[in-house]
Amino acid sequence: MSTVLKNFQFTTEQMMQLVQGDLTRESVDAIVNAANRWLQHGGGVAGAIVERGGQVIQKESDQWIQQHGQVTHDTPALTSAGRLPCKYVIHAVGPVWGEGNEEKKLADALRSSLKLAESMKLKSLAIPPISTGIFGFPKEIAAPIFLNEIASFFTAHPESNLKLVKITILDQRTMEVFLNTFDIWQKKTSSGRAVS
């Protein structure tokens, strides 16, 4: 069971939430997978998605790679969701910390995932804290990128079908960083309001 810890409603009536819980249990139109560029879903978020959703996700991922080649930061892949409670999985590749230009690459991964959801006319999306686990991206640097990219998307697409974006985080340490960043970010923004 996931718990909404923060809600932010934009003037466009779109909503961003910080949610503590298991991404694979989110009942949204699509979830975003923190994938590697070859879509080999062995561990972390990716492994959990295949474990719960079934091998069909890995099979479709392999087919995607055969057709398109490796996934880039600005071009996510798309598969069905197998047994997951969502309809689709968007496979986004975040940067490994230390590879160079990491902040732009993370922003590209987030932006392209939101654009793909928009192009498919999805209404709700859940995103994990991409790259902040085994890829080593510092959580304190990642958190404002997440908030700013989602806010920028909603501001630029007020008529979008996409009405709800959840940042879904399982571990307490990452959640604390995102909560602190959210409070600071909220005081600086004039594009909406926090709601309980």
C-alpha cells in the first residue's frame, strides 16, 4: 500500500505527488522503469518490475532492442505491463554518476518519459527516483531535477491528458531527501499550491 506524503496541484489542475510505496503496485496508466540501455532487467527497480509483472516484459524489451537498438536518455522504450496493475511500462535510461553531463541526461530521461505518456494520452504516471540507486546519482542533486521537470511539463502542456504524476519512492533515506527538497521547491514556486 502506498502513502501520499505530499500533493502539489498546479494552476492547470494537474497534480504531482510524492508517494512512499512500491512502484510495482501503483494503479496508474503507466509506470516508469529505471532501466539500463540494453533493457536487461536484472536487479533493482527493473528486476522487481519483471518479477512481479512477468517475463513478458523482458521478452517485449528484447524485441524492442532488436528493432530499435539500445535505449537512449531521450528516447525511452515502451512495453506492456504483464501482471502489473498498470497498462504500460516506460523504460527510461538514467545516467550513471561519473559518466559526464549527468544532470542533463537525467532531465532528458524524465522529459522524454513525460512526453511519451502525453503522446499516448495517458492520464496517470508513476516514476521512481531514477539513477539514485546503484547508478550513484546524488539524491540531493536529483530531487530538484525531478520536481522542476514535472512542473515544466505541466506548465508547458496545460491541456494534456496527463493529470497525475507520482514520484514513487520505497526507501526512507531517498524519501527524506525528496521531502526536504519539495518543501524548499514549493516555497519558490508560484505555479500552484500544496494540498493535503
